[in-house]
Amino acid sequence: MLLSITVVLLRPHITGEDLPTDSAIEPIFLTQTDDFSAKTASELCGKEDQWKVNYNISTRGHDARVSLWTGKSVAHKANVTTSKSYNTQSDFRFDTKTFTELKNAQTITLTYDGFNPLPPTLMYLKPCFLDVNKSYFRQVEDGELSWEPGSK
């Protein structure tokens, strides 16, 4: 599900100030239920370079033969080499799985501060009917944000 909310609605709540209005629209992505929507949302958030780790394990044997007793290959002179390397790889900021696993009151938002677009951000939404003096995370612990049967 994609919601478009104008800057006028978001800006005063985020910054605490009244800024001039403009016609910018900010996409807000809630939980996606189908692969196409999740893929589209992931593509809209863009890519970034991320560090990826690579492991390599190799074995080498000299005078190798097959053991008649175990049926495995054996060598009198053998060594094992391991290596670990890092490289950068361009990958989506938020993968499709992230969009399908968003919980209640969570969203990924493409925000705009009035001058520059900001990177996609995971945001926690707090409904207006909940206590403003209690943190979002404390309300999650207490079960106040799970709108399922049997919850508070």
C-alpha cells in the first residue's frame, strides 16, 4: 500500500514548526502483500553501496588416492587454505522482504525537508489516541500497538 501525504501534513509534526507549503508529495510505504508492490517500493528507495563479506575455503592434496577402507580421497601431503575478503556491492537500501514484513505502525518513507530529498527511512508511527508521554517502544512492549484479537 502506498500513501502519498503532502509536506504540509508531515512537516509540522516532524520539525515542530510551520514552514511554507509547497506541492511536494512524499511516498509512505506500509506493509506490502504482493511481490510486485514490494519490488516497486524497493526500486523507488534506490540502491547504495554496501560492504559484503566473502569466504573462500580450498583444499589441496599431493599424491591423492582413494582409500579402499573408507572410500574417501586421502593424501599424504595436504593443506587447507581459508580466506576472507570484503568488497562493495550495489544493493537495494531496503529489500523486498523488508516491505512485506513491516509491522503495525511501521513505514518506510521517502522524505523531503523542503530543500533536499532525504534517504529512505524506516519510521515508527504512533497513533494519536495513544499516550504521548509514553514512548513508542514502551507501548510496543506493553502490547498497545498490536491490533489483534485479545490485545489491549
